[in-house]
Amino acid sequence: MATKRKRYHHHRGTPQDEPSSDHKKRRRLSDDAIGYDENSRKTHHHSRGKRDEMDEDGWTKVSSKSSKRDKSNKQHERDLEDYPRLRMHQNYQGEIKLKDLRDLALYLLADEAAPKWLAVANSRRVKKVVVVMLPGMDEALLRQIEKLAHISKDLGTTNGTHGQTEVNPSTKTEDVEQLKTDVAQNDESQDEPRDKAASYSWLFDNILQVRGPGDAKTSKVHSPLQAMLLSQGSDKSQQNNNRGHAAERTALADFIHLADELREAEFPIHPAAFTSKLDAELEANRRERTGQSTKAGWVDSNVSVSQVQLDATASDQTSQGLNIYSVDCEMVQTCDDATSLARVSIVSYPDGKTIIDKYVKPAQPITNYFTQFSGITPEILENVTTTLQDVQKEILELLTPASVLLGHSLDSDLNALKLTHPFLVDTSIIYPHPRGLPLRSSLKYLANKYLKREIQTGGANGHNSVEDAQAVLDLVKLKCEKGPKWGTIEANGEPVFRRLKRNGRTSAMVEYGTPERGYGKDATYTIGCQNDDEVVQGVVRAVKGDNFYDFEIPAGGVDFVWGRLRALEFVRGWVSGASVLPRDVKKDDTGLPTESGNLAQEEKHQLDALAVQTLERLQRIHEALPAKSLLMVCSGTSDVRPVIQLQAQQQQYRKEFKVKKWDELTIKWTDTEEQALRRACEAARAGWGVCTIK
């Protein structure tokens, strides 16, 4: 019997001699396959999984089901090998800081060096990075939520598939044993099995102790927002910064502070500064509680608009027709242990002409003139009859919707004047301290560094408020001439959103208020919110992209998303001078804890309920993430109020110590208070974080 030849052209795969009908059928399935590659032949069929292989003679080899299953399992294993994974370095002895989480995000998406504390396998396969900050959620409350949500968890290292992280939480042994006991007791008391353990394991199985920013030597707590959103910059960016600053003339109106900025700096805020009626109402309630209302002698300028009124026809593009005044005040201490106004000086733009310079007689007897600082003596005030109300009336005549008030640590001057105005520029904010609020550079330092001018050289004769007001005015004028970057923290770092943009990455900032100002100005998209539910919606929108409205964010979302859930922070009173409250939180929940630190039972239930609600919001974000996304959650810092209170006592002591005898001091600062401040600082910097790949 004759033998058929089965030779094929290399470029076609068609037989020179006619093969059997069975072979023609198999050949059609091969040639008609999707994505057919005539070189590799590694293609897929329409109706079958992976394409059957051909032998060297051109015959198709049909695999058995078991062999296909083996191949599928091997492919799955290869997919797992390619999946990004996290693993703590076992020999890493250092502490994990908040900036380490920031640098991890920049390593995955930009040009940051690899982290020293964590190994990331297949790092370039990470599709997105989402950062969610939870101020107000300390680790103690987080552990309480774990029990409230009825989640039992394996306290060891997680070992799962697809993106399970292997970061061991640093939990004390006694805490682990107690937690096991609590969970066991809860298990016995529950009739229904817990089905949430798997869905929340990504959070509770990966809790890390993360140290917030600060300085242990000086007992300072720095801004967690700055630590997360301001990077040190790559070598390239640092080289660019060192080449010099390019002037960028900017209108003074661009430096007027938003309500959020004023709140962070603990300013008394004018009602017109708010765009939300609710926010204005909450600030009014706060001022009522803290003695800053009209009943306590305070006055608000006669302004009802939230935007300063510019003159489009003005020839001076810096002032744009605005009436600009720089103010400085000197204070003394009165018998009620309060600081009272003793002198006020106001100079005008552009030449620093003195408009007001008056001494003021306090209503209460003076106990300390602070002459070394204020320059005020008993002889100076002996025949003064001008009152605070007289000065308030005169200043209010200057302040219109087209007026801007300048100052250094202007909140102190406004407190002394008992006055508010919506349009303010503070040189301690526009020339920020390199480590952020609450630290502020002194006016003397700024004048020397940027104006090359020596001020406050009076020694025992104190300061000259006219000289200080003129220095403030000149610093603002210089800022307008040089641009927003001049004299800012960007000299020592680069905003995260700008760095991502420079590396070709898209980003979104989801935040309360107006995120397009401040840190979010370089983000590709900004989403303003009024409560935590809107923050969740905004984060999900940034992750997935728009499929409704105007399709602003493209499908697939952005590479980096930052958001902050703040309901707990406001309810617990952890934000200094909080006047903004999410609309879904009752006003009654805004009070500070009692002096003993214990919450009433009803308040505790409300806090627990909100904490569980926050966990559910966080879960919605996690569920919305696509595979191979890194989610980082962190608290930032804990309660900083004890630190602020002790620092205020220390500052008052230092003022008095320079001008009083020891037995005359109203506040004594000894090693006991110093150690208490150190402990409070350490407690405030104790935070937590979670890094997990979905």
C-alpha cells in the first residue's frame, strides 16, 4: 500500500499532497484560530482552550483532559508567580515611619528607591496605589472594632493566594493572648457563624505599628499630612531645585487663606470665609463655646461674601485694586491671666505708610507688661485712655470686601483685637516651617533670611510693632514677586502629586472642602467632599473612572488615589479647633472627652457605631479595587491634644520666666512636666498602618 506524504510549506502550513479528511478538519481548526501566530503557533481556538500542539511531521497532537488540567494548573502557578507580593525583611530592625509608606507608593509608581523594610515581588505589575488616611482611629479603637464586627482572625502570617500579603503585625504577646480570649468568648456567645472573617482579613491580618512624624528631642509632633504628601524628591529634582528659583509673579489674592488652612492654624474664622452654611454654623457654635463670640466682645468685619472683590481695571497686578493692610500687636498680661492688647500698629500697601499706631488701655489691671518682648512699660500706658472697643471701631472702618489683612502668626493678633475678617494672609503660613504646622518660623528669622534685614533688636526695650508690620508687608510683596514656591517647604521636598505627574502618572486627591488648593493643586483630578460617604464615592470613582455625567475621569481610573475619612477625627475632637463636621454626624457628637478621658456610655456606643461604619466604608473601597492594586491605610498620628496643652504651658512658662521671679510664676515647668510632654509626644506619634495587595 502506498504511503502518503505529509510535507507542508513552512510559510503556509498547507500540504503539498492532499491529506485525509480528518487531517483537513483538524487543520481548519488550527488555521482559523484567534490570534494565530505563524511563527510561534501559541494561539487560542474559538471553541477550545489552549491550542493543541503539532508534531514535527505536521500532525496535531490531541491532549487528554488530565494533561490539559495539568497545563492549566501550571499556568495558574505561573500567574501566581507573576503576581505582586509583599514581604517584610526579617532582619529589619528599624521602626516603620509614615514617610516609609509614602516612599513605598513612590517606589511603585515613580522614581523612589526600593524600601529597606519591605520586599515587593513583581513590583512593576502593581496597577494602582490607593492611600486612605483614618485620623481619629487609633490602634486601640481599631482592635475594638475587630471585636465589634465579630471578626475572628488568624494572628499569624497570612498564607493565601493572589496578592495575600505576608506582613507580620507587631503585636505584643499579652495583647494577642487577651485578644484570643476575647474572640473565643465572643465565639461561644454567638449562634451564627461569622462570615466576615475572610472579607476583613486583608485589614486585621496586616496591621503594622507606624510611627508618626515628629522630633523626640524637642517633643514635637509634625503634620502627618505633610509627611504623606510631601516627598524629599529624587536626586534629579533636588538638582533642579539647587539651580535656583525662577521668579513667577503672583497676585496677592492667590495667597489668601481658605477656611481649611485657617482652621489647621487654629484661627478664629469669619462667617463669610465659609462656602457652606453648615460649616459657618459649626464655627459659630465653636466660637460661642470658646468665648470668641460677640457676647465676649468680639467683632466681625462687615463682609458677607466669600470671595475678595478685585478691580479688573487696576494697573497694579499684584494688588489688583485691593486695600492691603499689615498689622502687628503687642500684648500684656492682666489679672485674669489673659493676654490683653496694649498696642496696635497697621501699615498700608505698597509703601508701608503707618495708618494706625496706638497704645491701648486694658480693661483689667495689668500684672505683667512683658517689656522685654512688648516694649510696653507702666509709664507708657499711664495716661492712655484708648480702649479695645475704640480700636475695633477704627479698624472695622478699614475692612471692606476689598480689604486684605496681613500679619505674622496673625491668629495671635486677631485674638488680641477680638476681631475676625475673611481675607487674611499670614507670613508664618506662606513661608512655612520646613517641618510644617504647628511649628512656625519666627518673623525675625524670615526677615533676616529673605529680606536681609535685622529686626527686633531692641533688647530689653522690646519689639517695635510698626517695624514688625512693615517686615510682614515686605515679605508678602517679595512672595508676590517671586511666586508661590518661594520660601516654601518645596525647597526641601517635592509634592507627591507633582512627582507622580513628572513620572507620567495620573492621580486624584479626594478630600473635604476644596482639594484643588494646597497639596492637591498638582493632582490630575481633585474631588471635593462634605462627608465620609462622599469620600468613599470619590475614591471609587477615581479608581474605576467615570461611566456617567461628563466622563471626566477616563475608564480604568488613575494610577494613584489619596483620600481621608475624617468623621472619627471630628467626633473625637482630635482636630484642633474643629469647625467642620460631616453632615451625617450629629452636632452633639462634637464635644471633647471629659477631663478624666472617659466617655459616657451613650457616647461610647455612638463612637463604636461610627467606628464600625468607618470600617464598612473602608471595605467598600477595598472591594472596588481591581486585582494587583496596593491599598495602604494609616492613622497618621493619635490624639495630639495633650501635647498641645503641655506645649502651651511650656510656652507660657518661658515667657514668664524671663520677666518674673520663680515664686511669682503662675506655671512651674520642672522635670515632671518635661517627662509628661515627652510621654504625650510619644503617645501622639504612635500610629498604625496596613499595606495589602488585592
